[in-house]
Amino acid sequence: MNLKKIKLLFLCLVSQLSFSQEGIPVYSDYLTDNYYLLHPSMAGASNCAKIRLTARNQWFGNDDAPALQTLSFNSKIGDQGSAIGAVLFNDKNGYHSQKGAKITYAHHLMFSRSAADLNQLSFGLSAGLVQNQLDETSFDLTDFDPIIAGIIQRSTYFNIDFGASYNFLDFYVHGTVKNALFRSRDLYTDFESDNLRKYIFSTGYVFGNMQKLSFEPSVMFQLTERTKEKAMDLNLKVYKEVDFGKIWGGLSYRRSFDGTQYRDGTQINSQKLQYITPLVGVNYKKFMVAYTYSNVMGDIKFQTGGFHQITLGFDFSCRKEKYSCKCPAVN
């Protein structure tokens, strides 16, 4: 099997990793205390206002490798359950890139008998603009192709995300519809699909003792409507409280339900996207830092290097009394 075919197959697998991505790609950064990136209903759900900055880079040492940066903020406003949030992101992959901004409004309904109990139903709506860009300025114009203009092509579209969350003590569940409106970027061809809609479902539970160890198993499922692509994350995080805050780590395993076939000699083999992501983090007073490393599994790989990501965070305007639960995403 020659190198060209291997790269072509791997690009097909990467397209599954990004799920023909429009908007912020769904990676594993939500596990670094960043559920708001996936679910608009989590804006202001915590007892603190949050700022999170992420930077992700793939395949160190390779030119034009995929890279993603996000900056997010979310907070409650007032005492009536309203909350706001905002996200800026920059996603680059070779000659293609996308930049975008989202603003969010969320509302939280508390059913608790006291301020210490957590029994909260949340709804969120995000509206945003995404600009896609294709840089053709370095293309060889002497090799005539009528669709290559040798310029930077841009296309901007508007879309919305909406969803709901329910947090009850140590249990949580989230559901979100991303890119709910049919919008086409019309960047590569006039026949691009305008159906970018994606469904995301997350649930988990925390048990144990924070002073010793607490454990958080969770699962995340995503479905792209147009292509019927499906993938699932199986996650486990472990937490321990210390004098200065909290230390934690975990492991995530993602597997696609879809695959691609390739010829290996005289045999036809198939491979599905799957990768494993260890992560570590620490909360030092109001600050948070986390690191994740994703390693693609399978026989066909572009290179042995994986995907590195760092998350920096800052919490402020925290209420004095925490909820009487282990719920790390909310407390």
C-alpha cells in the first residue's frame, strides 16, 4: 500500500474525527471543566463565573497541521436564574480555516428546597457567525484548473444551537442540537449540503468522597444528521481535594460507528476511527490548568504523534456557599 493511499485513507478518517466540522469541532476539551463548549444550557450553571482558554495542535513538526483555539466566558446574571455566555474560536486545517463567535442566553430553574441542594433544569440558546476561508494564494496557477482563482475565498453564515441540561445532586444529563438552521457555506461548490445539524447527548454521575477519591464515569454520543455519522465517548475521571484546591485526571475513549475500507495486499480491510485521550488537571484556588493528549489507534496512521491540548481557566464571582454535592462541573 503506497504512501499516497495511506494519506488519503487517513484524511478520510480525520474527516470522521471532525465530522465534516462546521463550528467548533467536538474534541475532548469538554472534559477539562468546559461543558459550555458543547452545551449552551451549561452557561452560568456553575456557582462561579468561568473563563476558559484552550489551544490544540495536531502532528507536531508537520506544516499546516490542524490547530484550534477557543476562548469562552459564561456567568449568571442576577438572582432570577438568567445567564449569559460567549465563545470565540479559530480553527485551521491546511488551506482551510474557520473563525467564529457565539453569544448565549441560558435560564436555570431551581427546584431545590434550599440553596445548598442542587436540583436544576437549564435551557440554553446560542447564536453565532462562522466565517469559512480557503486560501488559494499559494496554489500553482500554471496548472490550469477553472475552479482555482488564486485568491482567498470567504463565506460567512449564521446559525444557532440550543439544548437543555438537568443537574440533580451528583447526576447530570445534557442534550444539544448544533447548527439547527439549514445553512450552506458555499465555499467549495454550489452543491454543498445545507444540513450541518448535529445532535449531542451527555450524561454522567459522580460518586465517592472528595476528601479521598471521587469518580465520574460519563458518556457522550453525537450524531450528524445529513451523513448519519455517529460516535461515542466513554470517559472516567478521578478527583481528589487538596489544601490548595483539587487535582484530577482521567481517560476518554472515542469510537466511531462508521469506518472506511482499504486494500492491504490482496485483502480488503476496514478501520473505524478510535482514539484514546488521557487528561490531567489541577484547580489552584481560582485558577485551573489541564492537559490532554489524544492518540489515534489502528493500523493506518499519518504519524505516531498525537493531538496535544492545554486548557487554562479562571473562576470568579463565586457564591459563598457551594452545593452539597460532589458535582465538579457545577461546584
